[in-house]
Amino acid sequence: MATNDWSGVHPQAIVDPSARLGDNVTVGPWSYIGPDVEIGDGTEILSHVVVKGPTVIGRNNRIFQFSSIGEECQDKKYAGEPTTLVIGDNNVIRENCTIHRGTVQDRGETRIGSGNLLMAYVHVAHDCIVGDNTILANCATLAGHVSVGDFAILGGGTMVHQFCHIGPHSMAAGGSIVLKDIPAYVMASGQSAEPHGMNVEGLKRRGFSKDVLLALRRAYKVIYRQGLTTEQAVEELEKSYSDVAEIRPLIDSLRGAHRGIIR
């Protein structure tokens, strides 16, 4: 990454001299880029954005006005430790999003992958991990220590309790309150959220075969229709679907459900 291309910084922006900007980075008027911030090539910071460090932002991101990136977390235990925020490439972060750094009580790092769309007013709290190609619709809110798997979709106004895991390719309807883990591929909705089948339409759009979709539907019945505990369901899936690679993320999300799964 180049660290000396300030040609795209607007005269009315404030950029700390120690910040490192890649090639073709633009910083709009009245935005503030603080110390210990690194911004990758081609990233566009629009007007009225605040970025504080330690924060690393990758390439070709677009961050819209009034977003607050890398601020101190809203955790009373936080005592000014130099925790971090890391954001990958090709993300779109819309108006008024807030993304906070981590805490030393956890990993010390909040991480957002690549190819994500965070719509307006999304909040990502301390120590969250957001994968790749997710969509967090307007006003979706992640409490501390939440993880969101690749290709997951959270509808507008979804609220996720701390330490919950949102499995890859899963989907929560708008207005859901998620108090336990959503397994991979599962659709959820409600207050509190309950399962409503597999995210079949989304999986079709991503090229999952008919055979895999059939196996996932049957796996859903194992988890939710046979009266099994989570541990028993994992054993059955391991035994019956060990030859279906796409079942592995589902099994992994069940094994890692320390708060339990939605029922």
C-alpha cells in the first residue's frame, strides 16, 4: 500500500499527518481521519465521516456521510486500551453507521470482511466479527461479541444479542430480535426469533444444486422436527450426511452454539 497519496483529500477535510493513505483514496469535506488509521487503495470517504484508530481499512470501500468508524466501544470496562478495527475490501458502509473497536476482555479487535453492504444506521459493536458478502439492512444492530457468517442477511431493524452467532447463508426477517444462535442456512423471524425453514431461494441464487438443497431440507427436519437435542441432531447429521460438504457449516454452527440455537 502506498502511504503518501494525499491528492484526493479535500481542503476542508482534516487528516492526521500520521495517517497512511493508499493510492487514489478520496476524503470528502469535513471528514476527520485520525492517527493510527490506514486506508487502502481506492477507498472513498465521503463528507462528514469520522475515522479513528487504531483502524485498518482495505481497498475500494465506500463510506458514506455521518458514519463513525473505529470509535471507542460502549463498554464500561473499556479503559482506553489500544484495541483495533479491521475492515476488508469492497465494502459499502452507508449513512450514519457506527462501528466500534474491540476490547481487551475479548479479541481486542472488531473485524469486518469484504464485499459487505451495511445500510444506513447499522451498528456493529465491539469485538464483532462480520464475514464476507453479508447484507445488514437499515438499523440492524449487533451487540458486542456477535459473529455473522458469510452471505448472511439481517433485515431492517434486526437486533442481535451479545455473543450470538449468525450462521453463514442464514437470514433474519426485518424487526427480528435474535437472542440465540441462528444456524447456517436457516431463515428466522420474530420477537424473539424462531426458525422458519431453510433459506432456499437465497441458496438457489448462489448456485446450490438441487441435491444439496434436498439434503439441507432433510437436515432441517433432523434439527427441528424429530424432537432431538442439538447434540443428538449433530450426531445424526454426522452419520447421515458426512458425504455432503455443504452440511459441514451447519454442523459447525450447531457445535459452536454456546447460547443455544433458536427454536
